[in-house]
Amino acid sequence: MKKYKLNIVAVLLATLITVPSCDFGDTNVDPQSLSEVSLNLVLPSAIAQVGFNNFAVAARNPGIIMQYFEGTDAQQLQYTSYNMPDNTFNNLWRTGLYGGAMKDLDLIIKQAPEDNAPHYGGIAKILMAESLGLTTKFFGDAPYSNAFLGEEGVISPTYDTQEELFTAIDGLLSSALTDLQGPAGDIVPGADDLVFGGDIDAWIATAYALQARYAILRSEKGSSFYTDALTAVNNAYNAGFTSNSGNAEVNFDASANGANPFHQFHRDRSNTMVLASYFLGQMSGDPRLALIREPGTSNGFAPTTYWGRQESPSVIINYAELKFIEAEALSQTGGSGAEAAMKAGIAANMDQMGVDAEDRDNYLLTVSGSSLATIIGEKYKALYPQNIAWDDYRRTGFPAITPNADNAAGLNPGGDIPRRFIYPNSEKNLNTDNVNAAISNQGSDLMNETLWVFQ
């Protein structure tokens, strides 16, 4: 993977100077028209925000649910008891997603044809698919089809069902491939592409890899999605995603203001969250533990660990995940090579983190089998600290974690591992009728409600 460091604060502030800000009023979108801005100024802001979203609250809170982390004080202690009320995700929803990355990406998607810049449009569609995927797998139904029409008078966007959103994700990725595999047009991304520096082949491979992710995420909807996942995996390999060099990641800056969100969180709230005892138990004897746990501590996760340094990357999708998708799909369709693919995923993760080759090989000797429990268990360790583990648990029931006995029953009746997050109260206050319609469609706004994709 090419390394493109960024100072995320500088990137976002630069864009705020270029693009007018506003009060969102009664909608998820900016009612002012953002006509004719430079795509090379909007793209880095969108990428920076996607990277920040993925490794801030969208990683920490699912990580608490999946027992990567446990709170010791303040909000994190409440979250460990599944007490995540409707103000928990206000910032992620309003400024991270709808008023942040997704607004910028929508602008690029709409303006790219006017500027004859299909490669910009293709990259934006990939990142929109990823952002929309994060939104729906957290909350379920969500605004999309008319969420960015404020300048056309839509100030209270309706909610698409989760099934419709997955169809939209498929459409975005397919359309992105069409854009990227065609002529470059008049304007092409370069250094403003903070992931691949304008390497369009790498983005094509990323689109296929995300198709594999969103196919296997629907495994509960039918075995054909495993076949679809394998097809997408092979397309990603054929497009060149055959090692960690193809990893789609946003690299943060080795500075206080531009640091990785985990590093910033530890710096600002170091006494409120630690590595969970369950995760530490799973990592016992694993050579990656020394790179995940802060040296000199029993359960610290930053600031010098692989994923907790200032310059640590935020993952969009990586080669290790692709190999685990392949392993699961082969295992569940009766194909051969599932164990080998799983071990390749483990090795890719260890190689990326810098595990000694001898330690890596010795660990791989201890891993065998291709059951779903084995594959998801190893994936759980390899994809720390991403939110993918929560997706896998809700699909498969693995890893077999035990719910926290100190459960916030009012938000999560029954006390089981939560199945979704509660809609933000900002949305309930500003888009009341539509969010209420979505709640009615899904059954409730509680954390124990099983979303369509996991039924």
C-alpha cells in the first residue's frame, strides 16, 4: 500500500474554507448550493472524514460490544453495560456521515460528470458505498435516496429500508467500476487521493473487495451470497489485490492534531477505556499481543501500539479481510482451500503489523480446521480494532462472547449482545416523522432489534 500521510485537521479546515458551512436546520443536508467547487479540494476532505469515522466512535462502541474494549470510567463504563442512549451517535450521524463524508461524496458524484471526471466519481461512489454500509449496519433503515436534495426543497428526507440500502450499495459499487474501468476524462485524481495517490487499478480492486464484504454480510439472506462473495474475491485478486500492498487505508499524521482517532482518544480520555479481559484471553500466546497491548501495562491499547500510534492507519478494507471472506465462503459452500485462505489472512495481518516471521509461522502451526467458529474466531483477532467483528457476530453467533451481566435493560431488553444502535436524538428532533416511520418499520428503536440483513 502506498503511504499518503495526512493532517486530518488541516485537510478538514482547508475544505471548510473552500466550501461554505451552514446550519443544517431540519434536514441531514446542507440547504445551500455548493455549485462548482474543485473536486481535488473536496476529495481529500471526504477521504479524511471516512478514515476518521471508521476509527473513532464507529470502532470504539462496536469494539466495546464485541469485548475488544471495556470501559473503566465515564461514558465508556456506561457503554460497557450497553447503556448507549440516543445522543451517543449524534456527531457520527450529523457531522461524520450525512453532513460530512457523505455530503462531500454526493457533491463529487454529481459534479464529476459535468467536469468529465469519471475517476473522481468512481472513487466517491466506492467511499459512499462504504459510508452507507456503515450507516445501515449500525442503525438499519436510513435516509439515502433523497437525503442530499436540500437545495431542491427536500428538507426532511425519508428513510430507505435496509434492503433498499443494500441494493443502493451494490449499485454504487457497480457504477464505480464502470467509471474507473472507462476513459480517464479531463480531470484525474493524484496526490489529493489520500489512499492510493490516483492509482485507479487499486481502487478497482477495492471496489471488488467491498462487493465481497457486502455479499457475505448478507449470508443470512441465502447461500447464493457466499457464491457472490467468492466471485467478488476472485475479481479483486485478478485486479491485483493479492497482498497487503493493496490495502485501502487512510494514514494519519505523526502529530498531535492529525493523529489516529485511537491515539487521540487515549490522549484525551486515557483512564476511561482499556483492552477487555475476553480479548486479552483470546490473544494469550499470540505474537500480536505485544503489538496491541501498550508496553508496561496489563491492558492499555495506546499510544505506541500498532493501531494506537499517531500515524496508525484507519482501514477501509484490507487483504486480511479479503482472505477471511474467501475462507468463510469456501467453508460454507463446500469448496476446498478454506483453511489455507484463513491462514493466509492471519499471515497477512501479522505481516502488516510486523510480527517476526518465525513467530508468525509457529503460530500458524497451532491453527487448524475450517469450521465457521474457527474462521470467525481468527478473523476476530486479525481485524481488531475494526467494527467488522460485530457484523460477524450478528451473522454467525461467533465468537461466542458472553453478554455483560450489568445490562441496561431499558435500552437492550433481554440482556443479550446488542443487535443495533439507537437512532440519534438529533435526527428524532429534526426529522421526527420519518425516523418514527423507520422505527415502526423495523419494530422498535431498541438495541435488541434484529435488523433485516441479520434475519
